[in-house]
Amino acid sequence: MDADVLVVGGGLAGLVACAELTAAGRRVLLVEQEGAANLGGQAFWSFGGLFLVDTPEQRRWGIRDSRELAWQDWRGSAQWDRLDGEDRWAARWGEAFVDFAAGEERAWLLEQGVRLTPLVGWAERGDGRAGGHGNSVPRFHLPWGTGTGVSGPFAAKATAAAAAGRLGFRFRHRVDGLVVEGGRVVGVRGAVLAADDAPRGVATNRREVGEFALTAQAVVIASGGIGADHDLVRAMWPERLGTPPATMLTGVPAHVDGRMLAIAEASGAAVVNKDRMWHYTEGVANWDPIWAGHGIRILPGPSSMWFDALGRRLPAPGLPGHDTLGTLRLLRTDPALQPYDHSWFVASQRIVEKEFALSGSEQNPDLTDHDWPLLIRTRLGKGPTPPVAAFEQHGADWVVADDLAALVAGMNGIAPDAPLDGALIERQIRERDAELTNPYSKDAQVQAIHNGRRARSDRFTRVATPHRILDPANGPLVAVKLHVLTRKTLGGIQTDLDGRALGADGAPLPGLWAAGEAAGFGGGGAHGYNALEGTFLGGCLFTGRTVGRSLAAAL
Ligand SMILES: Cc1cc2nc3c(=O)[nH]c(=O)nc-3n(C[C@H](O)[C@H](O)[C@H](O)COP(=O)(O)OP(=O)(O)OC[C@H]3O[C@@H](n4cnc5c(N)ncnc54)[C@H](O)[C@@H]3O)c2cc1C
């Protein structure tokens, strides 16, 4: 035996499992197709947002949250409807995760070395139904370091365990198959890939320079999702979301290739809820890309107007920051929109300055580098944050103009296949602007803006004072051409509450365990159909910890 446990994947889920196993004295080999530079996987690049419930950070802003409210929100979002089969373990994992997020997660994270900022955002504000999708309150907690602040402490633990001889790294080892003997998974086999000194996030070569086989008492699959393989995303695209776009941006590095899911399935593991995924509608091409087709998600406040490719304002729930998949459905199921892959934000510069944030650790240097003065200067001072300003200046999807005619001309310049009618756009903006004369309104988006400003955290950091978009006093007009951006995989390897992978017959497949995105963040689909955000990193922490602890106890 080469080790007690083989962990496939050095992303957050794999690292957390390694930390638990090595702390319990188990010998671990971490098998990773990328080089040492990529330790931490997607989590390193992430915004770092964490779904936590009823915390001191929330209470400081006057936000009252509870486990019961969070569970109502989670259930309303998940909408599990396969409870006799694919959702059997998913729903139990969902509830266990809410308990974790409302219970020991925060204290445990602090113990591990994660530090929280005072900021609490309001992601996925919902579809307008009390029992439907969405967060009833702000819960998206931001750590110092963004994603690096979450993955960093666990990467450091792995490095320390390696130095102490409890963990071995097998970088550039790509697993191509599980070794199964007598119905039990006893190891992995695959190709050794040529060394590659590409910087973190940049796709590496796939040149094979050797073969390997490793054996252990147990194998943990923590290999992430499918987001970088657009063919796979299209193949899994569910009918309820209409047709997949012909072109999409890629929100994850190339290593998120989904290969391990098919490999696990070929060895008998049940891979369930393949049709559930989480892709964003507010993607913009990165003007300074790290990986091929690199897109960045705009994390919008509620005030930008959202138009489809034909220039028609989206109805609720197609409001910025409210209902990711509800909006995707609106855009992909309308036959009139079939030829087009884009939609538009139209905003004032004042909205951009207050409300636009960009997802990704590299897009938030103030938080990532723990730079308080930069944070105060750029988030609370005048002007957009420097990364947003750079996109306005260099981004291919951005149009800035002093008047509406010039703005529409610029929009038509970058989307000539779908020329917009300036009069139609103007009428809809004027109708919306007219709704701002009252402290109340019949316009669902204006109501959402007023509601957002009732949350102190939002009023302070995220929601612009309501104003007329067409009033030149609010700065130039800004339009952003938005694309679908692939990101997360909500289904995956079905696991029981210990993290043991299950076979097609529902019984544990001896020797195989799974964690993180590869396990659908627990049970093969703990999110159900929708996510509340901040639940992916949390899901990796929770499943990685669970697998590490139960395996350590089982061996
Ligand atoms: C830009 C961005 C922003 C995000 N923001 C947030 C956020 O704010 N909040 C949140 O909760 N989530 C966020 N996420 C999502 C979250 O980061 C991911 O879902 C999570 O990190 C996935 O971790 P993982 O360990 O399951 O998989 P990964 O990080 O994908 O790691 C899997 C590892 O397995 C390796 N691997 C795969 N196949 C093989 C193989 N065959 N052989 C050997 N190795 C293999 C890969 O190379 C990789 O290193 C964001 C993601 C991105 C990209």
C-alpha cells in the first residue's frame, strides 16, 4: 500500500480532507493533475463569499437571521423533487449543511485561520415568493484574502503535513481510472504529465511522460465540476433552461474538466442530478484573461436595468442579483431570443460606482491583500473600484456615453447582429425613472431598490441612492453586454452522510469517498436546483471535513 488514503484533487475539498486525515495520523497521498502552483484549485480564484447564518457580523448590521429562516430559504431554493432517488441523500446533506452554517462553521473557520471582514452581502435576493428561491436576509460573508483567505490556511496545512512526512504530493499525476479489486476500490491509475511551469490558472500541457498506479485503503474523489468543458455543459443542459447558448464565457480554470465524474461512474459510482448546474447571466469577457475564454461575473446591486438582446426590459425575477437561474430561463426559453447569446445592463455611472463588484480574488485587491486604506478609499470614496474602472476602459463589452443616442449607437456597434431601437430603450428607461417620484412604486425593480436600502449593510456598501438614470447629473450612461458564464456543477457523485460514494444500487461502493463539487457538494446535489451563494466554498469545507473525519474513524 502506498498510503492509507489517496485524495484525488488539491482544491479546497481535497485540502480540507487531507487536513483532517493527517491531523488524525493517517498517511495521505494527494494526487493532482496540475503542478504545485495550482494548489487550492478554484477556491484560490474565488471571491471567497461564505454563507453563514445568525453571526455577529450580521447582528452588527442589524440583520436578524436564524437556522429556521435559512432552512426555509434553502428548501425553497433547492426544490428537491427526486426524494425517492437522486435527491435521497442530497436533501439530507442540504439540511446538515444549513445546521453547519448556522452552528459551528464560523468558530471552526476562525480556528483554522480564516478571518472575516465586517462585510455581509445580500446575494440571490430571490424570486419574489416567501417560500421560493432566495435569501431572505444578507448572509454572504466576506473573508480577508477573499478566496485565498479560505484556501490558504488549508494549503499551508498540507505543506506542513508534507514537511512532517504525513502527506505526499503527486503533482502532474492525472488519474485516468480507479483500480477495483473484488468490488472494492483499492487505488488509482493514470498518466504522469510533463512538468509545466505555467503560472497558476493557465492551462498546462497534457503530454504524457509515464504511467502510475497507487494503492491505498480508500480513495477520495475531490476533483471539482465540469464548468471548463463547454461540450459537457451543453450535453447536460436541461430542457427547463431552454437551449444552451452557442457561445459562453468560462468562469473556471481549464482543470475543471469533469473527467473524474465519468471515471467514477465507469467504476460503478452513482453520478446523479447531472442536469443541475449554476451558470451566471452577468458574465463579461476579461480584458486581461488568465485562462482561455476567461469571463468575470459582475456581482450586481439591484439598480441596473436589464434588457434582452431585442431591447426589452426583463420582467421579474429577471432583476440584477435576484434569481440567477430564473433569469437564465427567461433568456434561454423565449423563442424570439434563440438566435442571440447576450443581454444588456444599462446603468448610470453612479450605479456602476456604488453597485458593481467583480467576482474573483484578483478583481478585489483591497480585500485579497487585506489593505484597509485601499478598501476605504476605493469602496467608500468617489469613483468605481480600480478593477471596475479598468473594465470600463478596456473591456470589449463596455460602452460609456454622454447621451442615450450615443450609448445605443455604441451598443449596436458591439452587437451588430441585434441592432437595438433607441426609442424603445428610451421609453422604458423614462417609464422606470418616472417611478422614482414616490417613496413607493408599482415597479418591481424600484421596490427592490427601496427594499435593499432598508438593509443597513446594503445601503452602506451596495445600493445607490435611487436616481434617474437619464439625469446627466448622475454621470455618463454605461451599457454592458452580458454573456452566459459557466461556473458550478450542482449534481455529482452520490454520497451518504459520511461521504461514502454510493453505487447504482444505493449501497456504499467499498473504498470510495467523494467531497466538494465532485460530490455535488454532498449527496450528489445538496443545493437542489438553485444555490444561495457562498455555499460552494462552504460545501467544500463541510464535505471535505466530513469525509476526512469519517474516513479517519473508519480506517
Ligand atoms: C472566480 C470564482 C469565484 C467563485 N466565488 C465563490 C464564492 O464567492 N463563494 C463560493 O462559495 N464559491 C465560489 N466559487 C466556487 C468555488 O470556488 C468552487 O466551487 C470550489 O472551490 C470547488 O472546489 P473543489 O475542491 O470541489 O474543486 P476544484 O477547486 O476544482 O479542485 C479540483 C482539483 O482536482 C484536480 N483534478 C481534477 N481531475 C483530476 C484528475 N483526473 N486527476 C488528478 N487531479 C484532478 C484539479 O486539477 C483541481 O486542482 C467561485 C469559483 C470561481 C472560479
